[in-house]
Amino acid sequence: MSHALPTIAVLGAGPIGLESALYGRFLGYEVQVYEREEVGHHISQWGHVHWFTPFGMNHSPLSAAAIEAQDPDRKLPGDEEQLTGGEYVDQFLRPLARTDLLAPSIHPQMEVVSIGRVDSSKADFGGQGQRDESPFRLLLRDKQGQESVAEADVVIDATGVYGQHRNLGRSGLPAVGEQAVADAINYRIPQISNGGLSKYAGRHTLVVGGGYSAATSICALAELAEREPDTRITWVVRHPRGETGPMRCVPEDPLKHRAALSATANKWVGCGEMIKYFPGKSVEAVYHKDKQTPFEVVLEGRDGEKDVARIGCDFILGHTGFRPDCSIFEELQVQLCHVTEGPIRLASHLLNTRGSDCLSQTMPATDRLQTSEPDFYIAGIKSYGRDPTFLLSIGLEQIRQIFALISGNPALNIYQSIKSNFS
Ligand SMILES: Cc1cc2nc3c(=O)[nH]c(=O)nc-3n(C[C@H](O)[C@H](O)[C@H](O)COP(=O)(O)OP(=O)(O)OC[C@H]3O[C@@H](n4cnc5c(N)ncnc54)[C@H](O)[C@@H]3O)c2cc1C
């Protein structure tokens, strides 16, 4: 690497990609951000859903200062506000992307297809520390299919996980027939009703999964069913029934929105016939039936008992989680955890310190953010791989740690400096 500041490529313009770019630009680095779609694309896909963490946990003092410096009249949401995904993108991410410091660096509609080294292939210099003498080479593709290459000394991969859904079937495998009908299954959280006519009204929807996304869809469907009594709902959850219902409730949960969501989903399941609830079951097979009832779903029990129920339904909502796309760096030497598919050093910290709730996480030592490929970092929700406990507030701290590594200055902390200047 030359003595000039290294150039940085940031992959993805979600909150962590943008914040990484801002932190780098603030320090005087040349930064380019490549985004496959538009700023905040993944969050826009669940734009109608509320964050369960308040806005104060979802942005840094640096980004607030950058927006304020650009437009002193712009009022950011209050720290306690519980925004929807869409409000967060409109009121925070887009204004941030438009700041003078960031705007020229952002390349929307530019997918990163693959990353390698200009002069080293994957098999070269294994573990000998010489790979960083050759810059990274990125293959890019725009929406017209036009391909080009770019180079950078440092790469921060913040491409998230929301682009790759997991499967409906037992043990995470695709259910029999699932792949053939996958285009007709919705693996995201749809807007069930916007007050007006809903395509789910009077129809039968099967929800698969036991997390907060499933609870969000169940609550929205149940509210619709109250107004439109012919609406039918089936909920399939892999784990057996908990004492309070399908959703685990965190004792004295400080995240009020999350607590209310869990309690409401459990309440709907507990009250009568509105939701047909199948705890401890997995999807064994999915078949396309006919126009009248598009799907037939076959369930199996936890003990492997086959064909425990057959359900005809109009819609399937697959809320079984997401996984990282590791193919974009398969020409690099990035060692991944065989459990989570996260980078190994961070993953082993997460597995060894796993607590009962995402809020009780501790930050790892800074060197855990280093991957086995020199100068290649994975940040944000992708750094957790399949581990679902990521919080945006943790991702912001990761950026501070990554720039301490890039700059070689362990004490570097712009967040602290900004806070001191403003207080
Ligand atoms: C319903 C829901 C509610 C949530 N609520 C919370 C919450 O309350 N609190 C919390 O902390 N977290 C919450 N999360 C998780 C939240 O989404 C993440 O914290 C946050 O989005 C992580 O930001 P990120 O920048 O790491 O990734 P993302 O927001 O996923 O951004 C990744 C970006 O990379 C782009 N991209 C992908 N592939 C490529 C490629 N090959 N080339 C170029 N660009 C690419 C994508 O288009 C996207 O813009 C929630 C998630 C969901 C689904």
C-alpha cells in the first residue's frame, strides 16, 4: 500500500454502508459506495413496518451532524421516536446520502458482482501476509447489464442479508416442491392492508416462522380478519409451544414496541379459532394446486412424523430468516464460520458470548473485525451471517473499530470527538 491514504470501496448503501462512507470521508479518505438498487433498498422493502429500536439507537452523532451542517432547517426525528422503515429512509438515510460529503461518492444501481485482487488469485500467498500489496479489483454491473471494473485498497462489505431468504423446509432445507413455486411465495413482510381493499381479505394465508417478522404478519392478518371475518390464517412454527404462546417475551423488555408485538401475537393465537396454530411442525412439501386454491402445504412433526396435516391456502408468507451472499467474495481468502457463515473471528466471539437477548451483547475486541483477507471487512448485519441478533447500534460501533484498524490508530473515535464538541 502506498503512503497516500488508502482508497476505500464500500459495498451497499444501507445504514451501515452510508455510515462507513461518511466516517471515511470525514477522515479524508477517498471512498466509493456501490449500491445494487437505491439508498436504503432493503429497509424500503419493509417500509410499512416499525423498527423496534428507537431512532436514537439507529443513527450516530456523526450522521446527525452531517445532515444538520448541510441543512440547518432540517429537523431529524427525536431519539425516542419509533419510525417505520419508510420514515427512516425518507427522513434520515436519503438526506444523509444527499450531503455534500457523501453524494459524489454514491453509485446507485451498481451491483458488485465479484471481488478479487488485481495481482493475486485466491490460491496465491495463502496466509503469508503479502496479498495486501495488490489492490482489490471489483467487477461491477449496472442495470443495463453493462459491466466495468473498479479498484480499491480497502473494501468494506455492507451488503446485508435481506437479498437471500432461507427455506421453508425442515432443518432449513427447501421443502419438497418449494423451489418450483418459490416465485409465488412471499419471503418478505407484505403490507397486509392499507386501510383499503386487501388481497388477503376473505382468503387463506399460511405463515411459516416463529420470529418477529412472522408476528408482524400474524398481527396484521388478525386485524384484517376482525374486519373481514372470512379471512383465514394458519401459523406454522418449528419450535413447540412456549408457556406464554409462540412468541418468547423478554422479561421487562425495555424495547416497548417489541414487547407489544410479541404479546399481541400471543394474544391472537390464544383467542379462539381465528388462527389455526401448528406448533412444533415443519413444512414437508409445497405443491401448486389449482387456480381456486393455489397451494397445498403438507406438514410434518418434530419427531419426523410425516403428513400430519394438509392445508390448502391462497398465500404463503415465508418468515424463516435470511442468509449472507458470500459468493461475491469467493475469490478472496475469507474464512467463514461453518455455523453462521459470518467471518470466523467475529463469529467465534458471538457464539462464545451468546446471551438471551440481543440487547445484552458486548462489543468484541477490535481485532475481531479483521477477516482472514487483509484490508477486507464485513460490516453491519452481514457480519453476523445467519445469527439473528444483530442491532444497528452494534454496526455503528463496528465502523468505529474498523476505522481504528484502517488508520492504525486504536484511539480513533470520531463519535466521541463529535459528542464532546456538541456538549
Ligand atoms: C422487519 C425488520 C425490522 C427490523 N428492525 C430492526 C430494529 O428495530 N433494530 C435494528 O437494529 N435492526 C432491525 N432490523 C435489522 C435491520 O434491517 C438492520 O439493522 C439494518 O438494515 C442493517 O443495515 P446494513 O447496512 O448492515 O444492511 P442493509 O440495510 O440490508 O443494507 C444493505 C444494502 O446493500 C445493498 N446490496 C446488496 N447486495 C449488493 C451487491 N451485490 N452490490 C451492491 N449493493 C448490494 C442492498 O440493496 C442494501 O441497500 C430489522 C429488520 C427487519 C427485516
